[in-house]
Amino acid sequence: MPQEPQQIYESINEPKNEPKPDMPSLGSTKVSLITVVLIILAVAAAIAVYWLQTEDPGVLANNFVVKPVRALFNKNASWQTYYNEKYGYEFMYPSDHTVFYTISNNVLIPANSQSDSVLVIDDEKLIESGEPNALRIKAVTADISALDWLKEKITKNEWYNSDLNILDKIEEIAFRDKEAIQIITTGDITSPGKLIIIHQDKGFIVIGESLPSDILDKIIDSFKFTK
């Protein structure tokens, strides 16, 4: 340890025999600098982890707030358009997803412009599990009303476990300037949580989303009629 310095006003003629204070070596200085740098990096990493854990996943570009993402997907993937010429509608979907009309041996069979029914799955990795969350868009040609058609589906136990009380949740809405009815409820793999039935001249278009999904909601938002 360096000794205490002598009085500042001592005579300049007195001999000074005190030892010189030890100076830090170059090696110890490097070690100290490395330690400081490592501490700074550790603090920065902790701040980054905290930010990633607390950042609201529902806030996207242009202040568009959506529900938390259920399926992981490539946010940088380009979007392309599916056209259905037969029924006159189109929608956009991520290029790393498939618009299909059926599944054969866990393989998605792509839809074409004449398909009566098309589907998109938010996470295609779940196909083998048999429980994928899907969006279905189906054209129905019928002489009955959309409400009667829906009652028939429920009565046959195809949707909502034959519970006709679900009809109490029906709302009349305008969807792309067309008359429609909508049900928002707790869905599952067999019954849509979001159901929109849009009236057309010779029937209606049915849009059903099983469970909440950012990807599927954005596809519905992009839906529009072409004729």
C-alpha cells in the first residue's frame, strides 16, 4: 500500500526517503477494463431480456392492436392473394401457408379458383396432431335463409353440440357492404368461435374461424368480393 504523503510545506532541502507509491501494472489495467466491459454487457443483456419479456405482443405496426399470436409464423413472409372466380371473392394469406380444400394423409391438397370450400391453418405443424386451428370459407347454394341453414347445422349436431341457445348470440351486421349475420362465442376445433354468414343472390358465403388467431383474423380482414 502506498504510504501517507508528507506535509506539503516541508523543506525542499530535507531528504525524502519515503518509498514511491506502487503504480498499477499494464496487465492489471487490462484486467480491470475487461471486467468493466463484461459488467456493461451483462447489464445490457439483462435490459434486453426484460424488454422482450414485457413488450406487448399485441401491438403491431401502425398501432394495429390484435390478440396474442397463437401460432409462430414468419412475420417477414410476403403475402399473396387467393382468387375464387366461381364465387367472386379473394383474400390475402402468408406465402408460407397453403390455401387448400382437403387433407389427404396429412398432406394439404391446394384449392383452385373453382373450389366450393377453402381452408387455411394458422400452424400447419399441428396437422398430424389432428387439432389444427383453421379458417374455412365455404360457398353455400341454398333456397333457405342463412338462419335456417345454421339451425339445421346445429340440430344435426354438426356445430355447437346441438345447443340452439347459441342463436341468441347472433348479430346482424354489414360485411363488405353486404347483409350478414355473425356469432362470436367460445369455439373449438369442431365449432367456429367466429362465424360470419354473408347473404348472396343464390345463397351465402360462410366464414368460420375455430379459435382466435392473428393470422386468420388478418386473412378475414383482407377478404373482399370481386363481383
